[in-house]
Amino acid sequence: MRSPVVFDLDGVLVDSEPVWEEVRRAFVAEHGGTWREETQSRLMGMSTGEWSAYLAELGVRLPPEEIARGVVGQMAERYRHGVPLLPGAKEAVERLAAGRPLGLASSSPRALIDVVLEATGLGAFFGATVSTEEVAYGKPAPDGYLEAASRLGVDPSDCVAVEDSSNGLRSAHAAGMRVVAVPHPLYPPAPDALALAACTAKTLDELTPDLVDSLPR
């Protein structure tokens, strides 16, 4: 069997990190919190429960459950007006779906994953999708990737993950997967995290079946 591929969503298929940052920055400011220099990099990869608790620590005067509902509601509204797919995202998924199982392991809440997959038509290509809401720990813990492999019925060590963020690279590597890094130019991963990748692609156009299958096990 050709290597199964498990995609991240935010920053890999959808150019959502700028939208997440804009929405969460505004939410923090509107509710009495203070955005810090390291906030965005810390948030990337956190599960919904983790980032909503973190925003509360920044001084947002709401319980984490209300923070999550407010931010996710605003994100869903933005996506309903158009999902910002990254260049080559749909083509990369279609290329790799031919002859191999695909999974998705995302830090986005289930509600947003479903909105994106339905609006873009990408849902038909994935045999399993996982939100880190559905596992014990978000990225950089391996839980989401391990669950995606389990739902696909494959061994994690047979899988290739596609990631962009520091926490995502660490998560997929900790799950025992070979990782292709596709760094986002505005949110580059830390050098130590990038070093965990088996290879780095500048764009999704470089993500081909031949590249995936050439990675040493």
C-alpha cells in the first residue's frame, strides 16, 4: 500500500492563521485582555479548550467556554463568506487521494472543520478527520495524529503527515510519522521543529505522490 497521508488543515490547506489571529486579537481586545508578542505562536496547534483557557489567562473577562463559542462563531461566519484555500491545496489533495487513504488531523473545532470540508468539496477525499477537541491533548502532543491513523486503520509509522507549524511538526513526529513541512511564510516554524521534518516543500505544488513515496521509512 502506498503511504497514507494525514494533512493538517490550518496553514496547510487553508490560509486561516491570519484569520484566526485577526479574530482572536480583536476578541481579546474587546473583552479586556492583552495580546502578547508570543501569543500567536503559542496558540498555533492548541486545541479549542487549550486556547480558550489561554485567552482567559490574557485577561479576557469571560469563562473559556464563552470565549470558545464567541471566537468559533466569528470564524464560522468568516468561512461562510469564503474559505481561503491556499494555492494548490485542492490539487494536492486530489493528487494524493489517488490510490492511498487520506486523513486530516486539525486543531480546529469540529464545527469549523465540517464548514471548510463542505464549502470546498474536500470532504469526499478524506477517509478520516480528527479535531483535537476529540482527543485528550492538542498539538504538540501526538494524540490527534494517532487518532487519525487509528480511524484510517493504518499504522502511524506507515503514514506521512503534512504540517506547517512548530507544534504541528512536533505532534506528527511524536506520533511516529514521517513529516513533510510546508512552512507558512508569515508564520515560520522554529528551527528545532523544522529539523524534525523528513523534507521541506516550499509550496503545495511540490507535494506529489513521488515525493511522499520517496521518503525513507
